[in-house]
Amino acid sequence: MTDAATDPTLLRPHAEQQYAHELAALARLDDRPRPPSWQLSPWAVVTYLLGGELSDGTVVTPKYVGPRRLMEVAVATLATDRALLLLGVPGTAKTWVSEHLSAAISGTSTRLVQGTAGTSEDAVRYGWNYARLLAEGPSADALVPSPIMTAMRDGAIARIEELTRIPADVQDALITILSEKTLPVAELGIEVQANKGFNVIATANDRDRGVNELSSALRRRFNTVVLPLPASEEDEVAIVTRRVEQLGSALELPALPTAADEIRRVVTVFRELRQGVTTDGRTKLKSPSGTLSTAEAISVVTGGLALSAHFGDGILRSADIAAGILGSVVKDPVADRVVWSEYLEAVVRERPEWADFYRACREITG
Ligand SMILES: Nc1ncnc2c1ncn2[C@@H]1O[C@H](COP(=O)(O)OP(=O)(O)OP(=O)(O)O)[C@@H](O)[C@H]1O
Ligand SMILES: [Mg+2]
């Protein structure tokens, strides 16, 4: 295997590559009991997610910012025979947490099934290499295992993204896997039985239609952990700051030292519009149709950094984030534009320290 952890040309290394040194240090120092096939103890997995300093001085960076208890419940679930469903509105780190959990527990986050309306049973169970199938007939060599089948064999975590987008009959293929822990291959008259350590992390977005269509039989196989929006402005600023730093360095954008004010402004605008009231509680606001998630705040700031680095003076300014904010807020060209104009005039304009931002917004709102 090549040492991808140090390959600087990768656009986006997997969690287990990017944080290989943290995972190695945790594994070395972790003397608590590990469930079968786990690379780390549950305690060390939670430390990996929430960050901390190890006894040898290694600093573990926080990946998830939020209640520790939620991560403890998620990790404890994975040590049982029940699967884990991470549920939440868009941009609450469901995919992010799922990737880091499987990296920490199984050492790899790549056994992944992406759920879409077109996900077939093959993607969940197994498929065939048709050239071999035609030449040799059904044989173990012609079988193409799904990531789930591979995880069962390896006693590892498999991930299913956007579970609720998968058609109901395909979802049902999971029931046997999750309850009997076996995957029959009828064509070969065999079955693949899961080894200890196998489990599934699924994510689902509770804004998507169809969430309630998760069959109750399947739902009973999952423990659900709901990931909340960041509780406080401080938390959200911390998340955006950290992620923007990481993304900026991965994209090799020049580091901008004075981004803190603009980051706080983006987060404030997003939170106020999302919650329908200003931070001081005085002015009620209409909320726009979009979700204004933390993930979008991260892209607004990253986009602003690129603007400022390539077309500005290298300092993140209001004008660099105004267009991004407008794009996130105004998803519906009529209704959201009204919401935005009201916010601009009633709130932004009244804040003297936001004068630059007000001007920049007026310029592009027209
Ligand atoms: N509480 C949080 N802690 C750390 N990072 C967070 C948090 N909330 C959001 N993020 C960041 O937001 C980004 C988007 O997260 P992610 O893609 O996992 O969201 P999601 O819940 O899967 O959204 P979707 O429903 O759209 O798939 C990630 O870069 C993640 O780091
Ligand atoms: Mg996701």
C-alpha cells in the first residue's frame, strides 16, 4: 500500500489517511478492552471524535463538535448487534461522523454504499462479473461482493449513505443482513456469515421525503441518533473556523489571518435567519426556504477566501462573502428575496459595525 497519508496531491484523503498519526497514537496508548475486530476501544473512538491530549503528548484534534453523550451512544450502539442510524437536517455532520466512526473502529471508511433512488439490490448484496459469469457460469470468482458483503467477511463497519432514498424493496434486502447477520448467495448455494465486528452505520436526512417510509421492520434494527444543529453561536463559529482552515489548506488557498470577523458574521446571519429572530431576541424574522446549514456556512467562507485570494487584496472582506450569503439565502427567487430584503433593511442596516457588509449586500442585491 502506498502511504497516502503523506501524498500531498490527493484532493481529499480519507479520514484514516488524513488522521493516520492520531489513530496510530490512540491504538498504541489504548489499554481498554476492544470489542472483537475493533482497532480501538470505544473510549478511544470517542476521544478520536471529540479530541483530547494523550498521555504521550499527542494532540487529537476534535472532529465532531457537539454533545459527547451522542457520540458515546453512537459508539456503544456499534458494539452491540444493533445498527446505527444517524439522522438530522442537512449539514449536521452525519456523513462526516459516519466516516470518522468507521475509520476509527475498522481502520477504513471506504466500505460505502451511496443510497439513491437508483440503488439496486446488487449494490447492497452482490453482483456478478458478467464476462466471467458467461464464460464459467456462477462461481465464487465471478461474484462481485458489495461493500456490505466485504464488511461482513472482514468483521468491519459498512456505511450506507442516504438510506431513505433507497427504494423500499432494496432496503428490505438489509433486514436479513441486520437480523440474521448472513447474506445468502442462492446461485452458489452458499451464504456469507458476518464475522464479529461487522455492523452498519446509515445516514438519513430528515428533510427528505420518504424518511417515514423506512419500513418498521428495518427501523427496529437500528438505534437512531439525531445529530442537532450546533447549540451555540460559539460552537458554530468554532466548527466553521476549523473546517475552513482544513479545506483552505487542502485547496492550497493562502491562509488569511483576519477571517474571524467575517466568519462570525456569516454564522450570525445564518443563525438569525434559521431561528427567525435576531440574536438579541428583539426582532422577529421570516425564515428562508433553504436550510442554511453549517455546511453551507463553511462553503460561503471558503468561497469568499478563494475570491479574496485570487481577486481581492488577500484579506477576507464583506464583499467576498456577500455573494455567497445571498446565494445560500435566496433559493426561491421570489419568496426568499423578500425575506432577504427585509433582513437587510431591518437588521443589517441598523448595525453600525456592519456598514461595509450592508453596502456589499446592497451592491449585489440590486
Ligand atoms: N457539529 C459539527 N461538528 C463538526 N463538524 C460539523 C458539525 N456540523 C457540521 N459540520 C461540518 O459540516 C460539513 C458537512 O457535514 P456533512 O456532509 O457530514 O453533513 P450531513 O449531515 O451528511 O448533510 P446532508 O444531509 O446534506 O448529507 C462537514 O465538513 C462537517 O465537518
Ligand atoms: Mg450526508
